[in-house]
Amino acid sequence: MSKSAIVIGAGIVGLATARALAVRGYKVTVIERSSKAVGASVRNFGMVWPIGQPEGKLYERALHAKSIWKEVLAGAKCWSQEAGSLHMAYEQDELEVIRQFVEASPCRPVRYLSPAETLAQSPAVNPDRLLGALYSADEMIVDPREAIAAIPRYLTDTLGVMFIWDTAIAKVVYPAVFSGGKRWSADEIFICSGQDFETLYPEEFSGAPLTKCKLQMMRLEAQPDNWRIGPALCGGLSFIHYHGFKAAASLPGLKARYEREYAEYLRWGIHVMASQNGLGEITVGDSHEYSLTFDPFDREFINTMILDYLGTFARFKAPKVSQTWHGIYPKMTNGATEIVMKPESGVTIINGLGGNGMTLSFGLCDEVVGGTYRS
């Protein structure tokens, strides 16, 4: 007789956990408090982003996650593009970081591009004062709104996963979970509740090195005549945001310059990227504010700063902003990339992936369920 499992939360971590369990023969039930996932899992760039991960375990986890993404997206009949990424350089210290990163990354599909080669990769790159770019072939773009909505149907149709929507689990007493007068039980329970991490096992979470991050993002209208930007596009501030670039020895010097010249950007955690979905719309962002409670209102000046910096490295045919929003996700405060806790026998908490949820969740959850996870 197969084992049973309950997964609480239908965001990307919950979906990745449900898949990992189902492919191993578990009878899986996913319970989600809303009628669909509406949190950070649908409020992001849709970037599967191995280049942001340092060499070793996390980079390999990102590649494993990408392989699972491709399998799942094919089954769910969702759009994706292995677009790669471009990080542009307009100053010599940015160019030096690119050259050092390429030299330090012989196992990655990365290379330096001249200005002409960069413009050949993307018609959207701003050519003014362009010195070159870092090109990486690893990165893949999905449409998070489409994918997170479609994956539950795929998991149900192909792996028999059951989804229960509009049901908030208020208590866990192993082997059961409770919502009002309703009760479900299973051999194993996985809590993947994202930013709502205070609700269940509050004592464990209060002692964990967790905070929350609010980010502001925008979507530009669909570009005319099927005009495509090619790879995901990044400005220099992204070099100091992602740990993967610490392989470049001169990165501290670049960061010091940014601290002088872009102090207000760094105050709000702004680095700027752009990705294009299958409909031709372009997602741009973002900012990072850290707290446990946030002002519910977005700051227009942050969006203006993002768009101003975007203009230094990218130009689009149709730059009109069609949507703005903010997302909130849990973030580790101790430098870790996730938290995996077992508050009691039979119960596992997976949380704290920060901005790496789309990139790492499928790989991480496969490791946790498969017994190969090492913190």
C-alpha cells in the first residue's frame, strides 16, 4: 500500500514538493488557503536563474530544477524559452567583473561578448557607451502566472495529486491537519506556506532566522510585431545582488563604487532586470525591502528609479507600463538559501527560499523528499 502525504501550500515550493512525492508513489493531497496561488510564485520574473547561484551544490541544484521544469512545462503544455541572459557592462570595472567571472567559471556555458556580439544577441540593448556583456546560456524564462495555474492540473492528470482549494489549515497535530471542523490525515505532512510562516508552528518560526522581503515590479505592454528582446537583460547592479558573481575577485571594488554612486538604489535594494513572456510582455524590476510587516502601499519613486536605470541598458519598442504590483516572500537572515525543519516526527517544513524559489524549488524539494538533501 502506497504512503500518503499532505502538502500545505500550492505555490512553487508546494507544487515542487507534491511532484517529488507523487513520482515516488505517494498519494498526495495539496491544501491551499486561496482559490489559486496568488503569492510570490506568480509575482516574479519567471526566471529560472542558474547564473545567480555559486559554483557547487546550489548551481547543480539549479540545473536539476531546470531539468524538472522542462519536464513539467512540457506536460502542462506551458510556454517557456531557454533564452539565456545578458549582463551588460558600460564601465571598465563592470567589464573586469565579467572577464574574471568567465575565467573562474570553466564549467558554465558563459562567455564575454563584444559590443557588436551583444547587439546581435538582443535588439533591445542600449548601444550607447556599451563595452560588452556577459552571456550565459543556462537561464530559462517561464510565464509564472500561466505555469503556476497549469501545473496543478498537470499533477492531477498525470500523477493523481488531489488539490483542495479555499481551505486554510489552522492546526497540525500529526498525523492530522485541521481547518475548522474538517480533518485530513496522512503518513507525512509537508508545510510549504511561504510568507504565511507564522500560522503553523509559530514557536519554531519565531526562533528561526527568517524575515520577509517586499519587492516592487512592473509589466510593460506586449511588444508590437512579435518583437523579441532575446535573452533576459540585466544591468550592472545585478552583479552585486547575486552570490554567483562572488567568483570575480574585483567584485568588492565594483560594489564600493555602486555604494558611492547608487546609494539610494542600494538603500531600497534595487537592481534591474527584464524578461519577456510568450505574449511579448516584458516584466521589469525590482526592489527589496526587509521587515516582518510592510506598508501595503507601493512607492512610485521606486518604480521611477527602476525604469530610469532600465533605460541605461535597455530600450523597448513599446515601453508603456501596463501593470504594477508588489510581492512578499520569506527570506533567510543568516545567509542560508532555505530552511528545512522537522518540528515533529512526520512533519517537514520547507521555507525561506527568498528570491530563488523559481530557480531552486524543484531541485530542493526533490532532494528533501528523495532523502539526499544536505543543508
